[in-house]
Amino acid sequence: MADKQYGGWYWQPELNKALRGWGTDPSGKDIYTEGEEPAKQQSITALTTGLGSLSNITNLFGYDLPTLQTNFQDTYSKLQSAESELQGYQTRRYEEEYSKAGLEGVKSEIDALDAKIAAEKQARDESISKVRKNPGYSAATITGETAEIQRLANATINNLIDERNTKASTYNAKLGEITNKVAMETKDKEAAVNSMRYNLQFLGGLLQTYQQARSQELAAQTESERWEKEFELKLYEAQTGRMRASSSGGGANMQQVKDAWGNVIGYFDPTTGKTVYYEQAGGGAAAPQIVPSAGLNMKIRNAWKQGYTPDQLKSAYQGAITDKGESVADIIDEEWRIKTAPGIGGFLGRLFRLGV
């Protein structure tokens, strides 16, 4: 493929379609693909791991629209279900674990002990108050009686407090375990929901990219087909068409050269490689070909993608000018300079130019 442009498009008769050429492999076999250079094609494994659970993942970058839409709908449905389940999940799970551990009964026992402790304290205080109000008791008697009441009551109360604190310690430990467990489960659920939200956003982006790429592809196909036919006709008529005998002047094997309106303005002599233009009735040379300036730059950029060279383009538009008086050859040279400009300056120069 030394005589072929790297990345140019070439017709494959056995496949009945055009492919891009990328040189040869180590065995000498020509390398063709339908799109990007083989080494630059993105690997499916480079996709985010968040999409690993989706089916038919290898079709995403192939723009398999039905699979992409199915994955989007499946992810959307799963996300809705997960979000619905997350609503009130922490409260439900807390109540389930609370009931399963029997903490409701323990809490009731603690409440009963609290009530009993309060009742014992009240009974102790009432008994002491009665002793102190007894007019028949001396000070010594009152002191002795109240001390005995406090000793007996406090012993009972302290035993109840110890029992209550033991149950409360068990209750609080179980409650802490439940709280931590439910919090971790809720966090996992929230992480799963966020992951699905990211997947949905990613798939939505792919769908949007697909629609944009498809629109551009359809527009490019229409423009490319029209341009290819027009350009191939010009090349055919200007230099590489079949040699036909000219019916009017120029001799045998002379190829007619026409202007943009189909008028014969000269002939191409394959033996000398020169194009001769007829003189006009007024005696001057034929008027130069007028090319519409609208869309000309895009046509030239599309020609690069088809593998054409600047010399081929300038030969097809030899002597032509635009409807604004600009030289088509100069425009072709400028477009080639932009396409081949080296370094960061060249990259920036092509960055925002459509079709370069």
C-alpha cells in the first residue's frame, strides 16, 4: 500500500463496499477497517465498572440502539424500584430488628422497675414523715426510727436499681447493634441507588451521543454521496476518464472538458497530459470555471477523508475561481496546510474547524 494514502477510503469489490486502508500487517496483508485506525479503537473493557452488570455491554460502542434502549429502560425500572424500597427502609428495618431481639419486652421490664423504684422511694419518704410528725416520739426515738426505715427501704431500692441497670445495659447494647446494622444496610442501599443513577446518566449520555452521531452520519452520508459523485465526475472529465474520441475537434482519444453548466470549453490530451481550452467567439481564452464558495471548504475537507490529494483537487478545479473571485487552488492549498500543520499550533488550528 505504498501508493495509497494512510487512512484513505478504497473500494473492496468482493465486499461491495469501501473500507479505510491502514498499511499492511507483518505478513504483508493489507489492513482495512470500516472506521478508526485499529490501534485507536476503544476497548470495551475501558468502560466504567459501574456498567459491568448490564447485559450485551459489547454492543454499546457499536451503536446497537435496541440494546442501548433496553439497557436504559431496565436500569430506569431497577432505579425506580430501588428508590421506592429506600423510602422508609431505615425505619422499617429498625422496627423489624427491634422486635426480633425482643427489646420491646426488655423495655417494658425496665419501665416497670423504674415505677417500682419510684414507689419504694415514696413509701420510704412517707414513713419517715409519719415518724417525724408523731408527737409522742422523743428526738432520740425519731432519729432511731427514721434511720431504720431508711436502711431497710434503701436496701430494697438499691437492689431494684441494680436489676434495672443490668437490664438497661443489655437493652442499650442490643439497641446499639441494631442501629449500626440498619445504618450499614441503609448505606449499602443508598450506594446501590447512586450507582444505578450514575448508570442511568451514563446510558442516557450514550443515547444522546448515538442520536447526535446518527444525525451527523445521515447528514454526512447525504453530503458525502453528493460530493463523491460530483468530484468523481470532475476527475473523470478532467484527467482519468475513459478515452473517447472527441466528436468536435481535438482529434481521437481527446477527452472533453466542461464548465459548471455542462458546456464544452476544451479538451484533455492524455498523450501530453495537458488541457487545452477553446477560445471564445470574441477571440479571448475561455472564461474560468466559477465555483460557488458556499460549502467549498467542507467539500475539500471531505475529499481528504476520501483519500484525495491536493494535486488531484487542483487538477479537477484547474483555473477555477469562486463566485467571490477567490482562487480555488489557493483555498485547496490553505485547507491542506491546516490539515497537515504540525505541533500544538496545528492541533489548535484544527480543533474548532468542522470536518478537519
